[in-house]
Amino acid sequence: MREDPKSISTYGVPSEMQNIQRPVDGVTVVGEAVRGVSPEGAEFLIEITASAPSASQSLRDNHVKSTQVAQAVAALGVQPADLQTISLNVYNLYSQGYGQPAALPQFGGMPQIGQGAFGLYPAVPAVQPEVQFGSYYSRKTLRVKVRETARVGEIMDGATRAGAAVVGAFAFRPSDEAGARRAALEAAGKDARAKAETLAAAAGKQLGDPVAISEDIIVSNGAYAALRSAVPFAFGAGAPEMTGDLEYYARVSARFRFA
């Protein structure tokens, strides 16, 4: 069988693999940018639970409690559209025998001699205890959006007093989060391009097209400024000293070939 001379190199390695492994002459840079945005809203999660002898009663009780929570936070400025249901689950809690909770079998223990029987395994009772269904437990998770950031704590307290449980901490949100992320990425990309042009000119080269780009965004409430002040060289010298209530820190790694 004849070999195709175009697909086999001199040393028996396909030419396509040589092109992949061949290093590209160029420059690799890291661009950084920070965009400070004032938060215009916040959100947090709450859970509302209820238990009853039947599933329908548990759901009705949960709905009553949800209505009470909605009325409590509505008095504090939360509109009905700002309450979003994330999930609603119903669980069945059953008991064994005369209302005693069902015991789980033991695993990993040494076999023992059962009472009234011989051998290494416990005796099996002649009559199995009757399984009786107990109560039903319903749990609803809602997202609460707050339009006035100054009232977040007040609204959380109002929801808690009405019977809800706050899940986790609250998070601030700008009005246009997608726009803030896009602006930070664009600025970081321009910073990377400017650095690459400077390095190429210093080496007497012309900058060509990019061959690889990766990005990362970190959103924090002033954490970037605190870290940069403590470790000024950790984020690079090109990052601006820009701070804000919400900081979008974008980092773009780019590799450019030489023209």
C-alpha cells in the first residue's frame, strides 16, 4: 500500500500534528479592568414550611402562611411581582407501629445471636409491624426582590416575623448586570490589546491576530479594592484604582501572533 506523501512528514509524523505542536511566535498578555456600579436592588431567598396529617391540608396551610408573608412584605414596599416561587415540595413523614418513628436497619455492625434463636443472625419476628402514615411536610422557596436597598434588613425581618425562614444572605444587584459585565470585559480586552501592541513594538515586531483568549469575571462588594490594597502586585500594575459599591473585575488572557 502506498503512503500519501502529503500526510506523512520526513520523520513519519503526520504534518497535521506538526502544525499543532509547532509553537506560534507571539506574545501573551493579561488585560484587567474594574467597573464600579452602584446597586439599585437586592434579593434574597426565603422558605415557608407547613405540616399536616394530609397532603392537601399541608399545601393549604403553606398557602395561608405564604399569603401572610406576602402581605407583611407588601406593607414594606415589596410588590407582588417581586415575589417569585422557586420550588414547592411535599414530603411524607411516616411512622411505624403505634406512632413510633421507623428505625433504620443497622449496617456495618457485627452479626449477633438473636433472642430465642441460634445462629449468627437475629430472629425474624413472626408479625411485621404495621406501617402507618403520619404527617405531610410542605416546603416552598421564594425569591424576594427588593427595589430599595436601604430596606433589605427591614424586609427580611418582616418576612421572618410572618413565619418565613431566610435562606442564606442577600445579594445586591444592579439594574443592568449584563451591561456591567460586558463593559468590564470590553475594557479588559482593550487593555490586553494595548499591552500586546506595546510589547510587540518594544521587540520590533508587528502585532497580528489573536490566537487564544480566555476571560474571568469576579463580582464583589469592595473585596477587589481591599485585596489590591493589601497585595498591590497580585492583580497586575495595569488594573485601575476604581472602586464602587459593586465591583466587576474582569481579567482577560490573550495570546497574539506576530504579523
